[in-house]
Amino acid sequence: MAQKRLSDRVADTILSMIVVDKKFKPGDKLPNENEFSEILQVSRTTLREAFRILAAGRVVEIRRGRGTYVREDFADPSMDALSDLTAARVGAGDLYEMRLIFEPEAAYYAARRATDRELERILELGEQIEELILEGRDRRAVEQEFHKAIARATHNEFMNRLMPILFSAIDKGVTLSREKREAEENTVSDHRMLMQFLQSRNAEGARYAMKIHMMHAIEQLDIPKDRP
């Protein structure tokens, strides 16, 4: 797989912030260059090039002297089918089976493709999750961000776009694990193993660790392993 230019990767990240994270809506002004380059840990030159890429794709509009805005007419038609699925009444068992298929592969590609900064962010979020578990605090928002960061590090846009569908499954699993001490202990040990493999960029190990994590989550939900 050809390595993308840094400006292309930054453009992908900004697009994900708009489409997946919903941090910016059509018509919103993006942070100024100094602030945004600091957030993304890139130079202003790279950020400007990323803005030009997004402007060419009719995602943003650069207004001279006023800043960069998400276009008022921006819409992502490729998300329509996924939005329908997100809104559908999908059972926890179906969602977790999807996670079991999807997330080990996401971990595999993240271990192979993550930039140093992306990997650092994943590890930071993993540590935050462990702290929140040990303190008995709600970790759902950080747990979602952790899994989004892994998906983003695959540099596969479709994987990024699948994450909103999985959020309800992540929330369900976190709620149940807080009710069971053993489940929380499994989460801590699973995350530690996963982060060790990611840190060493051991893709096969990361895939295995994420699969174990998903299997533990399925056991918490008491989902039959072989359903009709």
C-alpha cells in the first residue's frame, strides 16, 4: 500500500472530524491555523495544503482574511445507508458479532499503519480508560474515542465510517462491565495486552488481543456463540 502524503492524511483526519466525529457542521468555522496545527500536531504549511485538498473536494471553503469554513452545501451521500443502519433496531448480539469481525482487523492495520502521533494517542486513551475503571467512573466517551482512534489509524476511510454504528454496542458493553467486577478486570488486562502489541507494532498480536477482548465482551452479554 502506497504511503499517503502527510497533507493527505491530515485532510482525511479533518474529514473524519466532520463526517464521523460531528465536531464541525456545515457552515461552521474551523479553528484558526495556529490552534488547528497544534491540535493536529502538524506544521501550518501542511495544514494549508490539507485545506486546499478539502477545498478542491468541495468539503471546505477558504474565505480570504476570514478563515476556513465547512461548506454550507456539504453533504456526505455515502453515509446515507450507514445512517439508516445506525437508526435501525439492531440487537446487541448482532452488533457484537460485527465488532468481532471488524475490530481485530482494525487493530491489525492500526499496528501496521499508525503514525507515531496516532499510536501515542491510542496509548494515551488506553491509559485513561484504565484509570477511569480503577476509579469507578464512567468511561463510555473515552472508550468510544479509543476505538475511533484505532479505526482512524488504519487509514481506511470505510473503517472510520463504520464506527458510529458500533457506538451503541460499545456503550452497552461498558454499562454491563461496570456491573461485573470480573468483566472490568478482563477489560483492564485485555487493554494492557492490546496496547503492548500496538506499541511494539506487532500486527498479529494486536489482532489476537482485540479478538480476545471482543470474546470477553460477548461472554459478558451472555450471547450464544452459535445463534440460529
